Amino acid sequence: MTTPPRIVLHHHPFTRAASVVWQLEEVGAPYTLKFHDVGKGEHKNAELLALNPMGKLPVLQDGEAVIAETAAIGLYLADRYASGRLAPALDDPARGTYLRWALFPAAVIEPAAMAHAAGWEYRVGSAGWGRYEDVLASVEHALSPGPWILGERFTMADVILGSTLRYMLMFKMLEPRPVFLDYVERLGERPANQRAQEINQAVIAERGLGG
Ligand SMILES: N[C@@H](CCC(=O)N[C@@H](CS)C(=O)NCC(=O)O)C(=O)O
């Protein structure tokens, strides 16, 4: 009898959990998906609230470890299962840039784009995400010349940043600068990304979520 994988991803394909499938495919560790119908509010069940009182997906369990927040999940998986491959080693100076760009999407890009789209008024000097224009310029600078955040070296930071750029471009929440579009296109060529899209699509078909 085979034992089930330790890693369980609480999942719905229309949430950020879809990009964790890509993280997992890059890492290559065995995992299972546990579907929660967000449309029916199933992600607010007692089991998930106990794991993540935010009541949000994704949540990943790995044995006793419980991790919420997409970026934290990616960093955890890379350190735990792909250290030196998808995550620079602890004593590698490249780790600074790696961590910076893994955290930048949730800490800066998302709130900046949201504030911009919603026309929020705020004090640029007090808001951690600053000015929308500066955010765009910073991401553009970080991706030039590319092809990846660490130059020739692909890491989990690219999965985290690329997932955010992809969905923000898709939902027209980010200015479609050529550097961003080229980066997302390059990421789309990665076999692990393509496998993840197939896995997410299969869940959409199986659950009749196509709309
Ligand atoms: N900061 C979190 C955001 C998680 C999040 O907002 N998840 C959304 C789907 S992408 C969700 O669960 N929404 C349903 C709800 O809030 O009820 C992360 O990066 O993982």
C-alpha cells in the first residue's frame, strides 16, 4: 500500500492556489490537491479557519507545517525541497535579491495596483507601496536585462513575481509594458507552468467551473 503525499494544497483553480500548483510542479515534490468550492463559501469551513483564520486560499500543509500566503508557500517549498536549485543557499549573496523580489509582489505591487485602480487617495511617504509609477519602474528595472530576476538563473522568485504579473495583466490591473509581457511569455514556456495550467484546467472541467 502506498502512503499518500505529505503535502496537501487546499485549492481552487480560480484563486492564487493555482499558482501554488505551479510552485509545486517546479519543485517536483509529490502533493495532492484538496478542492474547496469558494463560490459556495466552502473555504470558510472550520477546518480551514483553524489552519488560516483569514479564511483565504491558498493554504498548504506539509506534515505538521501549515503555511498560508502564496509567497511564504513558495519560499518554504523552495528552501525545503529545492534549496540551491530554486532558492539560493543561505550563504549565497544572491539570496538578498531573491527574497526582495519574492516579497515585493504581495507587499508592494498588489496594494499599489489596487490603490491605483480604485483611485485611493493616500500619503505616498507613509504607504509602504509608495507611488504606482515607481513600482512599475522598479519592476521594469529588475527584469532588465533578464531573462529572470537573478539574470540567467531561474528561481522561485520568478514563479511568485511572474504569477502576480500574469494575473494583474490578465485583469488589466497593470500597465502592459513590453518587459512585463515578454517575461510572462517566457514563463509560459516553462514545462512546469504548462503542467500546472493543465492540472488547474482539469479541476475546472471536473468541477464544471467553466462558466
Ligand atoms: N495574501 C494572500 C491573499 C489570499 C487571497 O486573497 N485569496 C483569495 C483568492 S485569490 C481568497 O481566498 N478569497 C476568498 C475570500 O477572501 O473569501 C496570498 O497571497 O495568499
